[in-house]
Amino acid sequence: MKEWLMQINKKIESLTNMKWMRAFRITGGVIWNLSLLLLIMLVTFTVFAGAVGAGYFASLVKDEPLRSKENMRELIFNYEETSEIYFADNIYIGKLRTDLERRETSLKDVSPTVIDAVLATEDEYFREHNGIVPKAVLRGLLQDFTNSSTQTGGSTLTQQLIKNQILTNEVSYERKAKEILLALRLEKFMTKQEILEAYLNIIPYGRNSSGRNIAGIETAADGIFGIKASQLNLPQAAYIAGIPQAPFAHTPFTQQGQLKTAQALQPGIDRMKTVLYRMKEAGYISESDYQEAIAYDITQDFREPEARPEDRYPWLTYELENRARKIIAEILAEQDGIDPKRLQEENQLLEKYTILADRDIRSKGYRIYSTINQQMYDAMKTAAENFQYYGHTYTTTAVDKETGEEITVEMPVQVGSIVIENKTGRILSFVGGRDFNIIELNHATQAYRPNGSTMKPLLAYGPAIEYGKIGAGSPVVDVKFKRSFDGYSPKNYFENEERGIMPAREALAHSQNLTALRLYDDILSNRPAEYLAKMGFSRLTEVDYVNLATAIGGLTNGTTVEENTNAFATLANGGQFIDAYMIDKIVDLDGNIIYQHEIEPTEVFSPETSYIVTDMLRDVLDYGTGTRAKSTLKFSSDFAAKTGTTNDYNDVWLVGYNPNISLGVWMGYDQPRSLNTFNNTYNQPSTRVNLLWATLMNTIYDIDPEFVGTKERFEKPANVVTASFCGISGLAPSNACSSAGLVRSDLFNRNVFLPSRPDDSLISSSSVTIDGKSYSALPSTPSEFITMGGVGLNQEFVKRMLGSLGGDPAKLLPNNSSLSSSAVTGAAFDADEAAPAAVVATLEGNTLVWTKSASNDVIGYRVYSTDGQLIATNRFEQGRRATISIGANYYVVAVDITGRQSAPSNTIETAAPPPVEEEPVPDENTETPPAEEQPPVEEIEDPAE
């Protein structure tokens, strides 16, 4: 052996002395050294990365408080008590609807098969890990960094428990880091059995056979299979254990409580088979158990669909839940030292505290006391359901998201209505819609729509009175205009209507658009939309502050029935805005009041402005657009109201109030479309909303006639006085105004505006009439067409009234104007340089009749005989007929304001023709001499030519 080793050694030495081996040693040494260097760098980088990662992790969890054992256990087991809600006067409604049912159970009452299925599916190392599985966390991070399409997750049961009970579901590294830290900590404070039991009680399991969302293994067993959790067999346990991965895809029931189609059930069945396979791989079941279970028809075990238990108050319970959630979110934020106002500015913060608040109201057993009067609510709901004049219900087809089936969807006219107590802001009742099963949207509190003409008293007339621009009867201008920079050319309800100068209260009562827009344009520089912000309009944009159409309800984002009605309650409340509310107080399980609503009035308008606007709005019911509502009321009270309509009748409104309550009503389709159809069946849209408002008001009157039908009247403040003014200018009456019979009187706020400056609107003038309108005569106008000794409009006054928007001066005093008078003439007419167009004459007996000239500046007509004699002169207003004498020939000419005449009309001949001489009869025996050549007949020129 020794010799053998010596020979090997010699061979090795001979090999090492060879030239190529020397090179190999050098290369090997270099490779070795590089490997060592690479290893050192790798170790250094790993340490560095670990340190950076640890530092980043520390930064993510630095704000997480060090939770005590007691605190963490309390949060984890906080799933027992659901909050309750109450009507006013402590009348019990029931458990708060969070659309979640949960029944607590203990681990000993759960089938071991379920536990095996859950562990095999959700956390196979549950009994070994200390809260997290490091490789799973790293795998999840790597998938996130690489944006992998496959996301396997990495949360243990402990982590899921932390996420659901202590943290939130927000997707962020911060939440994940806190989840890991708290999971490690929770494992020190709770046993594995306690963690597993808590998990099985809080995890969501989709929907039950009545369509409600469910959580907890006991609730799932009963809601899906109709048995207890301890009775679940292997396929059933596997099916339920597979649901949490995608609860609403794997649950067998739809939101309506119907069993899904076979195709829609398949994802849940496939997931059940996956759970069974993992149970087999983990050793929980044998191959024969697995084969038997996957062949099992699980669909035979599903419960028969159950009708959802009768819920009389779906809109109310959801509304109270939403409002309670908002209140609790602000309380929780404040407890954490965060200004609640930040929740409205930071979405992520709002999301976080909304989730925490939702968790609280579902689990802390709060008692939530509302302001809703049960009798009023029930009566309004019944009245709204029985109302017959909403309009046509359209239908369309859609694909059910859960079943994939094509379904018919109804699209009825929806309704939103609300009743507010003026002095307190308490919401006494509301109507959320037609059918909660069609759409869950609360149309009284959550549907944002343009408010049409109900905006006019809030944004145009109210602020204008507050600024001292007008009084109740001051003149406003109802004349069309077209803006040069954008072509904006609005119209009244009747498109061709222009009432000219008219009293403000009449314009508001008849809901004239042009007057409101012109008035708003005059005050726009004051930013009157700030009044809306003070009255709780929550979705105003900067455009709404400068857009002219805002004055007639053209809001960017619309408003709700609650907001709009609340604003009118401000007028009813003497100008004090009191924010409407529905939750009076919230009490915890120990009887502590954690929230009590406090009334905080905000001054918006002065009492004087509020009274004057209220007085103007009385006219809406007396002779304006709300007369049908007043005539339908079964009782009398001091009501004021305003109607509203948007483009194409997509929305109709009526908001009315007396000293005690304000009632607002809106009607329209959810997908905006015209209500102006089937009017023979349902009445005009504006009539429908009048009838519905009166119906609901009568209904709540029946519940509380003394309160609703109060005989109290709005009290006129001392500084609201009646003053006289010139009805055309709104200034102090002048002699000319008095002589023209144009002096009026109405209400003013003497603190800000009384007519004191003398009227300057009228000047002495001579006028002519053109197409029914009065204009100032020109120097060249023929005197026989002029009305002498009248008064005309001062041109400076005309410019002032038309303002920056301009318009046709002649429309300021149309014949149908309530301020027009035969003694008042119009503005100057812009005449052209052309002679007027000729007319065509005809004869009717001894009356000459002619057509109207096509020219627009004609002031009258002249009738001539063909011998040049003037027979008649007709002013425009005298018509186009003249009595003539038979025996002459006539023609007619038109005369324009400049004195130019048209070409003559056709000649009307009434003169007798000359006698015809009889030719002698020649004797047949007498030779007829040849005829002499007759001279040609001379053509006589028609004088008309």
C-alpha cells in the first residue's frame, strides 16, 4: 500500500510540474478568490437588504400602538352584539340592517371535518407557525414586486383574524406590516383553539337561502344546508370551507335568495373539489373518502330558497345605518386625535374610519334613536304606493351578474320626498322611492338631481332682496337675450313668450326663466352661490358660482330632496339654516350617550328677506304654478311654495312650507328621460307633482292635524314696509309715471332699500305702432301715422334695464305686459333704407282689402284713386280695409316709419266701361266699300305704374 501511495504521489508531482497544470493552478486560484469575493458581497448585500427591510418595516408600523393582551382579545371577540334602531319616542324598529347574519358558536360544536377542511385549505401549518409563515410572506412580496398574474396570498388564519377584527381590508404595505406584527403578538395572547374558534365565527360565507350575507360557520351551515355546524358531512364541510376564497362567486344563492343556475353553481363545486384534494394531500382523508366525496351531488343538500323575512323599513334602516356609520367614523377619528373634517378631504382616511365605524355599529350593540315619526312614515309610504299619476313604467333587458341570465328590468318614475320640522331640523318622515327591490337608492337623501326653478327664490330673488337690489314687486325684465361669447340663448317655459317689464313677485309666481337669469346676472359679482353653501348644498363646484344657468337649477352635480327642502326651511325659519338630521342620539351597551345631536343655527338671510320671499311664494299657490296643489289640500295653513321643472321635464319638483314644517317632493326617472308622455292618462308632469305634494301633505295632516295644519302665520318683521314706486323703473314715482297710471306698491326691507331716487324711465314722446308694438316716431315719419302727446322710454333707462345681456328694447312693454298702457310708447326703431314691399288688393263689395306688407317697418297704408287722389290713410293698428266709392279705380301703398312708400298694388277697377257704338247693318244690295285702315289703339299708361 505504501509503495502504491508513493507511486501515486510521484505521478501527481510529475503532473504538477507540467506546464499546463501550472496554468490550471493559477486559474483555479483566481476563480476561488472571485468566489470568495462574490460570497462576501452577497452576504453584505443580504445584511444590507435585511437592514433596509427591517427599517422599512419599522417605519410602516411605527404608528401602531402597543396593544395589551386585554385590548387585543376584546377586539378579536367583539362580534356578538348587533346594534338596534328606534323611531322617535323610543319606538323599537329592530336590529340594524347591515345585510349580515351571524350566529356565534364554540369550537366543540363544530364538526372536526370542517376544521380539517379549513386548515387544509387556508392554513396547513396553523398548528406549527407562530402567526405567520415566512416563506408565504416572501412569496407574496415577490409576486407583488414582479406584478405576477398569479397571486397565491400568504395570510394565516391568525393574520386573517387580525385583518377582519382589528385592522381594515385596505390594500397597502402599511396594513400588511401591521397585520404581521399583530399576528405574531396575538399568538402570545391566545391559544390555537381560541384563534381557530374566533376565525370560524367571523369569516364571511356569502349568502344564505334568503339572500342575506352571512358570517360564521354555524350561520353558514344553517343558511346553506339547513343543519348545524356539528352535522356537516365531508362534501358539505369542503363546500363551506371553499366559500371564503370568493364568497359571492362560490355561494349557491343570489341576492334575491334564489338558487343559482347549474352554470353559476359550478365555481363553488369546483372549489369544493379543490378543498377535498388538499385534504387528501394533507392526510386528513383517504383516497376512498376523496373519491366518494367528489362524486357526491352537493346540490341535493342546498336549502330550498326562502323568502326574505318581511322588512317594512328597508330605506329607513339603510339610511340610519349610513348616518350612524358617518357619526361613529368621526367619533373614532376624533378619539385618535384626527380632525373629523379631514375625513371629507382625504379619501384613504375616510375609507379607513368608515370601515372601523361599520365594524363598530355591527358589533358594539349601540342603540340608535332616530327622529322619524312612525305614523307619518307609514302613512306617507302607503300614500306614495297608492298614488296613480307618476307616469309610464318603461322596461329594458339586462344580464344578471350572478346567473348570467337575461332579465327584464323595470324603470318606473321614481319619487323622493321629505318632511322637516323647521325650528329644529328634525326629519320627521321621508319617502325613499317606489320599490326597494327595483333600486335601493334613497331618492330623498342620496339622489342628486338639478332642482330646476325651485332654485330661483334661493339664488336669484332671495339674494337680490338681501343685497337691496329689489323689493317684492320691483320690476324685472322678461326679454330674450343671446350672449355673444357662447351663444347662450335661454327661453321661458313658453318658448316664444316675452312679458317685458313685470313685477318680481309675478315673475316668480309664474316661474319666468328670463327674469331670474337677468336678475342673477345683475348680482353675480357678489357670488350669491355662497348662500347655497351656507344652506348645505354639498356638491357645489366653482363653475356653479359663476354659471348663469345655476339661477334656474343648472347645478353641475345637482342636489338632493333633503338639501333642497332644508334650504326652503331656512326661509320658513326666518333666515336661520338648521341642518336637517335623522339621528337624535346613540347610546352604548352600558347606557352611555356617545352621541347627542346639537342644533347649530347658521344665519343665511335676514328675517326681512325671508319674510318678503315667503310672501312672494304665497302667490305661487294663489295664482302661480302651484294652484293645483293648494286646491287639492283638505285644510288651510299659511303655505308658501315653489315648483320646479328641468329640461324636457326630466325632473319635476315642488317644495312648500308653513311655519311648522317643510315638505319637498321630486319625481323623475333614475336614468333621466322626459316625463312629458302619456299626459292624457297621468296629467301634465307639473300637475302630477302638485297632486303628489298635496296628497302627502294631506296624509301627514291626518296624523297630526294641529301641528301640520297650524293656524300660526309667518310674522312680518317691523322693518318690512309697504312703499310706492314706479312700476316700470322701481324708483320713486314721477309725475310722468303717475300720469301714465304706473304707480304700484309692495313690500320692501327698509334696512337696505326703499324707492327714493326719482323715476327717470319716461320722457315725452310721439309714437307709431309697428306690428302691434309701440315705437318712437322719427323726424321723417308722416304725421298722420303718429300718436301725439304720449310718453316714451328714456334710452338710458332702456339700456339700464336690458343690462349687459342686451335684448330687443321693443319687447320691454309688449301689449300683454301688466305694466303696458296706451299712453306709453316704446323705444326707437332701427329702420332700414329700403322702401317697403308692395301689397296685393282685392275688392269685397264696396270694401277694399289688402294683404300685409312683408316689410317689418310698416306703420300704415294709403289708398289712392288712379287719378292721384288720396282716398284713405290707415295706421297699422287700424287694419287693412277701406270703404270706397264704386265708379273709380284704386290702388294701395304701404308706408314705413321713415316715410317711404312701397310700389303701388294691383289696380282695383270699379269705374263703368265706356259705351260701345253699334255698327250700321249694310244693305245687302249695297256694295260695301273697302275698309279703311284703322289707326293703332294708343296704350294709356296706368297711373299706378
